[in-house]
Amino acid sequence: MRALIKKKSFGEKIIFQDAVFSVREGSRTAVVGPSGAGKTTLMRILSGLDHDYAGRIEGAPEHPVILFQEDRLSEHIAVLPNLMAVTDSRSEAISILGELSLSGEEHTPIKELSGGMKRRVAIARALLVDTDCLFLDEPFRGLDDDARRLAASLILRREEGKTIVFITHSEEDLSLLHADDIIRVGC
């Protein structure tokens, strides 16, 4: 996939101008840079969510899945129904919860979970959707070290061979997700 961005701006603020970004198929590509540099904007352009720019995307993914910075879960329903919104396989949903150390939480309302537990449910939901390209915006935000390692291992196992684009501020995340390539923005 290749983004050829002639110009992307928000009002007077130019985010990208005459920029080219490439992501190799099947790679694990990290997007890094300071806050406000355009990391999430680039992810939205690459994934097809943002069309408000001058330029084009070559080789855009057909079925992208995005894990946003915000968990975007339905707070007033339980964990399992949140997952069943994206899959027909109850057994697979329960299995992935177990792999993320969330066994027994299937019937717990999201609003009763800790922030780290909510993040793991959001990761589970993203991984339950079949995709050709997984976009992760600060995927391990709010997770302790053990949960980060567990989630990273699960992502790599389930998405092996697929393109993964992830945004991070953490050098550890580059290692945990075995980054093949790094795109630096605003540096």
C-alpha cells in the first residue's frame, strides 16, 4: 500500500504536504512521531476513513479493521455481546477472552471493567474480524506489562502473514509487535 499525499490540512495547519508513505504487504509497520504530528491522520487515510486530502492511495486494503485509541465498546452491555456484534462464533469469542486472561468476564457489563480490561476486550473484538490489514492506534494503552505481552503475542499469532500498521510512542511496542518497518511523521 502506498499513500501519495499532496496535501492534508486541518484549517490552516498543514499536516502532510508532498508526502509518500509505503507499507509492504504482510509487514508489521509502526508509525511513530510526536503528539499532533499526524500519526492517527495517516492511519485514517491509509485505512480509507479519511478522504479529505489531495492525493491517492495505491493498493488500499479491501477489508481493513481498526482498533482506535478509544475502546469504542457499548458500555451498558456485557463483554460477550460486545464481541458477538462482530462474529457469529460464540466459542471463538470465549476462546479469545481466555487468551487475554478475561475468562469468566463474559457476562460482566463493560462499565464495570477496569480500563485495562476494557482495552483487552477492544483488542479481542478487533481480532475477531477477518481482515487483510489491521490498524492499531496505540494498542496497548492502559495495559500493564504482562497484559501488553499477552496481547502482542495474540495479535502476532492471529494475524500472522497479514499487514499490521500500528501507532505507538513506545520503543517496547516496536519490539513486542516485531516491527519490520517504521514510518516517522513530524520528525
